Amino acid sequence: MFAIPRYLRTAGLIGLAVALALAVGYFNIRPSSFDQEPLVTDPLQPDFFMENTQILMFNGQGTPAYQLRSTRATHQRTDDSTQLEQPNLLYYRPGEEHPWLLQAQQGAVTKGGNQVQLNTDVLLQRQDPTEPSARMTTQALTLFPERDYAETAQSVRIETAGSVTTADGMQVFLDDGRLELLSNVRGQHELQ
């Protein structure tokens, strides 16, 4: 009878043990087992948030388009919107040195940034130190940055040096600085 040398039997047993260990390891640790399940699967939960946010956006010419600051920004995955707490937006117009200031207690930016909704104690004011500017306040304002346009259907209060004007609804054309008050316009003017 033919006898297998001892070193071949030992090498064969070690090779079989290594092959068996690799097979067991592969089936127990599959690559798909490394795919982590999300910690939160609720679609209404935000996918990320930022605190003390400051975003500076530039236009195609390389000049600032706007600067947005907020104490907290929370991004919603379901509609790709971002909720803002205490937003402060400096909105720059091409060719104008001084920006418009928009402030509120809360805000939301829609998908793609096409619309900015500001709510609760909204302030709209041009930041030009060389001329007195109107201070416009309302409870809700929608800004359409691509159209250089803002509007509200809420009550509006406009304060300038020596006058106060109130109205229901307002349209602001930021490109030419035009303002249209929609209804129930009342004014109080102080003569000096």
C-alpha cells in the first residue's frame, strides 16, 4: 500500500482548515452586512442640521448675491427644504452698493432656493447709511430671489422719517426699489 508522507498530510490538513475558516468567515461576514441601517427611519425627521450658520452665496460675476445667517438651520429630506431659526439675510442687488436686510424669527428655504418664506416679526430694510430708508415690518414675507421680488398678504407697517404707513398686503420689486401697497392703505405724516 502506498503511504502519504507525513508533511503532505500535515500541509493538506492545514490547507483544509484555512479553506474552511475562509468559507465560514465569508458567509458570516458578507459585504452586505457592512451596510448600516439608518438610525432614524422616520421620513419626517431631518437628515442634518447646522447651528450658528453663515452662508455667503456669490452670483455668476463673483460678487455676493446674499449672506444668510441663522442660529439654526434644519434640512428636511422629504421636500428638500431648510427650516431657519432667526434668519438674517443680506440680499445684494447687482450694481447696488448697499444690500437689503431681511430678518425674522423663523424662515424656510424651498428646494433649490427659489423661494424664501420668512415668518414672525419680519423686517425688510435697505442698508444704505447715506439716505434714510423705510423700515417695513410684517408677520410673513415671501422672497423670490431669482425674480428680485418679495410679497406678503399680511398687514404691513412702513416707518420712515416723519411718517408711518400701514396697509394690508405688499409687493416689493427689489430690482428697481418699487413698492406697491395692496389695500387698506393708511398714512400718518408729521410736518416739520
